[in-house]
Amino acid sequence: MSIQVLYQSLSIAKEPRFRLQDGGLFIELDSPMPVATALSVHAGEHSLQGKVRRVREGAGAGMLVVPVETTKLPRWLLGLGAEVGPHVEFEPEPAPPPPPVVEAKAEPVVEAKAEPVVEAKAEPVVEAKAEPVDAAPSKQTPAEATAAGEDDDESSDKPKAGEKKTAAKTTKKKKARR
């Protein structure tokens, strides 16, 4: 890959020979720029803002351009295939980019609408009246007592098993005639 040297946005050298040495970029030119001249060096999408630190004239003429922003050279210069000389330091490896943060999409908030309060009306309480119970214990089973209750409507004079005939039972019920 080649470089291009610019002075005030004007190209002064396209694809010159260069090497990395003494903390900068030595660019071989027949007519180097004066010391302290601000230059920019471009290679593809990368650029280096620098200034001329030293000039060599005669055989092997050129200029040493050092970075203005840092004391170390950017790592992208290594990818240009230039010869690396003594006293050259590069910026540390860039930290790997952090993993992309995936933000959870917030679900839309749905507000619950309050329903109107309906007051319930109290139902009237109906109390069941207990029917009088005979004081004497019965010797009938519950099934016999139920059957006896049904038979009372069609009462007969015959006493049931285990029952004594009482005065109330001896009176016959008369059926109404039609």
C-alpha cells in the first residue's frame, strides 16, 4: 500500500519510499520541507497529522515526520509494509469493541380501568321455624318415620310395629266427601 504526503491540502509526494525510524516516518524526497512544517500523511482511509522534525539533504535526502497528537506511531502504519528501524514505538493495540448492548424493548403499559363499584343489596333473612318435637324418643328408624308420616294422611287404625296405641291415634280422620 502506498502513502500520499499533503502540505496545506496540496499533494507534495505520491507513493514515495518511506521507512519507520526514530519515532516517526522517514519519507525519501529530493526536496524535503523545512523543519516544523505541518504535513499530513494519508494511506487509504487512514491519516496521520505530523510535523517535520529533521531534514536530510544530499544522498538519501528526505524528512522525518513525527505525529503531532501522540508520541507513538499509529498501528495502521505496520500494515503498509514499510521497513521498521530503531527507536520506533507504536500505539497499544486497540481494545476490542464492547459487545453490542441489546436493549429490551419495553412493552406498552396497559392501564386497567376501574369498573364501577356496585353495592349488593342484602337479601332478607328468612328464619326457619322449628316444628315441635315429641318429648318421647321414637323407636322408629328414620325411614320408618318418613313412611309413617306419609301413611298418616291415609291413616289406618292399625298400630305399627313397636308402637303403642295412643288416644290421638285412635281418632279417625274423616275424609272429606266430594
